[in-house]
Amino acid sequence: MKKPLFVIFIVLLLDQILKFWIKLNMTIGESFPVLGDWFQIYFIENNGMAFGWELGAQWGKLALSVFRLIAVSLLFYLIYYLTKKKIKFGPIVGISLITAGALGNIIDGMLYGMIFSESTFYQVATLFPEGGGYAGFMQGKVVDMFYFPLFTFPEWIPFLGGQIFFSPIFNIADSAITIGFLYLIIFQWNFLKNIDNLDVLTKTDLELDKDNSQ
């Protein structure tokens, strides 16, 4: 379990360090270029899912938080189970990235409302404000900052004219979830096909290890 826990820890550390810096140094809507106009740090907050998608109302956010907690618990159990089954580390890396990403956004929703004052268009948030945070437990907002407005479609293109090609704003946690899914689909397809029969995977891994040692 040490390797997957290390992957999860590193992703969480980077995710939370950047989010804390954003909260304590930028106002809502503030931005600055990183690589020209096509990669910016652009501070927004959202109440919901990855890439700025949202679930409406307080109950929607609470339901999402509970769902995330259940999902992360199951992912941790899956990592533990696969480790005990001695499955190769490749698939576990992908699952660990997804777990870390989900957990990173859970931390925002669970705790940020209690430990930060509200970020506004005119005022930077403070940590542990005297009057308490801007929201209760599980009612915090997720911090997003990566923005890649790669290009704008020409006005003459029907339906898309004037729109930005890639408009979602996201964070390290969102990136970890996406990378984890893509990694599993592209590089660990054999694992996904046989996930309901892990004995086959274990046997295949043992045979590969035996062949490599000869």
C-alpha cells in the first residue's frame, strides 16, 4: 500500500498547496498569464463537480459530497484489494490518481467553508477568520484555477462562432481524475477487461515475471 498512498499524498499535497495559495492571494475572477493567452491561472469557485460543473441548491451539494465519500471509500478498498492480490502497479497508479483527485475536491467541499472567509471580486480570503468561515461543514466551494482558452471559433462558424474552444476551468484534482481514467483506458485495457476475474490478471503477471527472469 505504500506506493499508492505515496501517489495519493503527492497529488493531494500539490492540489491543496496551490488552492491555499490561490485563496489567500487572489480575488474571484482575477487571472494572470502563464504561457501567453492560452494558459492562464484564473480563479473561480464552484459548488459542484469537476471542470466547474455544478449541482444546484444546498441539497445537491450535500448529495454530491456524500457520493464522493462513498466513492473514495470504495476506491481505497479496491486499491487495498488489488495490492493484496499482487496485481502489477500500473492499474493501481490509475486508480490512485482518481482517488487522489476525488479526495482533493472532497477536502474543499468539507472544510473550506469553515476555515476560509469568502472570496469575492474585491477581497482576498483569510484563513481562520474571527467570525468563522463562509459556510458550514460539507458546504464549501471547490477552488479552480487552470484555464486553457486555446482559441476562439470564427464568428462565421454556425453555433460555435465566437465561442472559446476549451472553456472549462479546473484544478489539479480534476486533472488527476482525468489522467487516471485516460491512463486506465489507454494503457491498462487488459486490466479493465478482466477486472471481474482478477485471478487471470494475477496469473498473467506471474507468467510475465517468470519469463522476464529467464
